[in-house]
Amino acid sequence: MAGRNFLFVPGPTNVPDRILRAMDRAMEDHRSSAFPALTAGLLRDLKNLFKTTTGQAFIFPATGTGGWEAALVNTLSPGDRVLAPRYGQFSHLWIDLAQRHGLRVDIIDVEWGEGAPVERIEEILSADTGHEVKGVLIVHNETATGVTSDLAAVRRALDAARHPALLYVDGVSSIGAIDFRMDEWQVDLAITGSQKGLMLPPGLGVVCASPKALAAREQAKCPRVFFDFGDMIKANATGYFPYTPAIPLLYGLRESLDMLFEEGLDDVFARHRRLADGVRAAVRAWGLKLCARAPKWHSDTVSAILVPDGFNAADVIDVAFRRYNLALGAGLARVAGKLYRIGHLGDLNELMLLGAIAGAEMAMRDVGIKITLGAGVAAAAEHYRSTAAPLPPRVAVVPSPDVPQPPASGKGHSPRATVRA
Ligand code: PLP
């Protein structure tokens, strides 16, 4: 199919050309004397991304799932109790992983479309006077439902209960796109993957651990080999890895972090918020609803859009892909067929999103959903126009003495002009 594929799943996200070029390089010796400079810079700058000065970053050749596992096995023992609300497929899968490692998970089932139930968490932790619960597992942004939880409120719940449990946060679809503050919220283990806000291909699982989490390693008895923080700490201290790192991805990560810091993290978050607001305006204009049940849950990285009863969202996704070369995210598990997702994270701008919104509305019309063609595009476009930053003054245009000027025609044409640097 001619033209570019429109990749609008909530990860993997579009990889900017700058990152592609940074990764396009010959392999090199990862034990050379030059390698530590790369490692040290990445581990230092990841801390800025996670907003921690006291935490320690780990880069595994893995994915977000590997990050989940690394966080748990380095800090807990089989039989330990952890508390985990479940409000979507990713919180479900993390719970499953914890259970398969022999952890006892107290599950708080929450309606899909809502986020972390902070009052309930506080209640349960307050009742746990013996401090049996060793950890609280929170998915910051539930990618399956497009719901973002309030991590500051979760922290307040732990503090109000005066509970020492470690706070584990899955930031796979938030970190690098939605505000995340590891130190301020006293997150003990924060996890992300390379293929979302970091705009890289899949293949890295990144974990940041607080000093309290690192101390918990001493007692933690879960078996660990590949994901052992201890081996990483030893090797990273000299700028190396305990096994072959994903070299091209590390160069991509260097470029990704540079891009995020050049734009400025606050501006990156604001861009995601503004782009997401445009998508939400489109959904309203279509007369459809998000899976997220209230604005406080709205995710700035993914919108999960419910199709009307009697329609199958999988048909919308299929038509969008096969007819318009647009990849939309599927509904997962219990919301399969009920919704489709537009991922709006990573390397994106207004016009890219308008393309996705146009494709989504064409595909919805094609399968018979009664929406007005152009309604979503118009609503989003209006949002983007009305919230656009004021333009800086245009660079003055002055005629160049080097370029011969055409004779004045007297017909109102302006003379040819060149911008002079
Ligand atoms: N957590 C969240 C919130 C996710 O969105 C995903 C994947 O989409 C994962 C965890 C699992 O990550 P991975 O597929 O990289 O293992």
C-alpha cells in the first residue's frame, strides 16, 4: 500500500527518524573502554526522566513485562502478600505474574474504566496493623482502558495508613508522556518499556529502584538470575552490563532522552495533554463514549473508545487497517469487541492525529456506525487551532543584493525576496 502506515496503537509508537538514524550503526564491542561513557550517561539521565535523585536505574534487554518481574523478584519472597487493584488487562497480567512467582496477591477488583481506588487501599492498609502487606502494585496508566490513576493520592493513602509497604508503579504507558515523580511520590519501584513514551522499538525494560527497594533485596528470596539487580549493580558500576546489552537500543535511548530533554519534560506532558484533548473532542463530536468513566481518569496517552451496542469494534480496526493503512489498538480481554483504542503518545503532532481521527471515522462509517463524517476531525482541529501557541514573529524578509530583482511590473506583484541569515 502506498504511503506510510499510520501507527496509532498505544505502543509500539512511531520511532522518530532521529532515533532510527542513531540506532543504524555497526555493532561494537560492549566491553570496550569506550562503552562506559554511554552506559553512565544513560543511567544518569534516566533518573532525570523518572524524577529521582536517590533512585537507581536499571536497563534490561527485555520489555515492560520483564520490568514487572525484575521489580518483584528483587524485593519480595514467595508467600509475601501484596495488594493490587485490578482495573484492566495490564493490571490483571501483572497480578498473574506476581502469583506465578508465589506471591499472595490481595486483589481489589475495580470496574474497568476506573482507576486505583485510593480510599479502599487506605482502608485495607490501615487494617493491616501487622504490616503483612509488603507491596502495593499500581498501574499508573491502564493502557487497556485509557485510565490514568492518581499516584499522589495513592502515596497519601499509604502515608495516612502509616504503612511501610513498598510502592510499585507500572509506568509503561505513562513515563515520558504523563507526569511522573518518583521521589515526590515516594515510588519504590518504577517500571517502563522502550516502545511507548521513549519512542523506541520494543526491547528494553527499564526499572528504577528507590534506596528502600534496594535495601529490601537483602531479605528478598524470590529466585532471580537474568533480572538480578545485584549483578547489574556490580557491572553497571564500571559502565558495563552482566550480559550482552541491546546495543542499538542503547544508542536509540541516548537519542530519545536527548529529544525529551530538548523539548522539556513539562512541554512533552503538555503536548500529550493537548493532543489527547483533541481526540476527546472528536469522541464527543461523534456522540460516543470513552471507556474511562470520568474526566479524572482520562488518559493523555491512549483513548479507549466504546462503539455503540450492536457493533463490533474489531470490525472498525480491521477496516481501518486493511482499507486505510491505519493501525488502531484492539479491545483486550473483557472489552474485546467493545472498544478500539487510539494511542496518542510518543512522537506525534496535531496533523498526524487528525489523520488517525479521519481514518477512525471513515472506518466507523464503513461498518455502519452512524457518525457524521468530518465531525471528529472538525472538533479536534478546532481544539488544536484554538489552543495553538502564539507564533513568534516571522524572520524579517529583506531583498538580497545577490539576487537580481525583476523589474517592477506595476501590477501589484511584490518583488522577489530572500531571507537573509
Ligand atoms: N504495562 C502496561 C501498562 C502496558 O501497556 C504494557 C504493554 O502494552 C505492559 C505493561 C507490558 O509491556 P510489554 O508488552 O512491553 O511486556
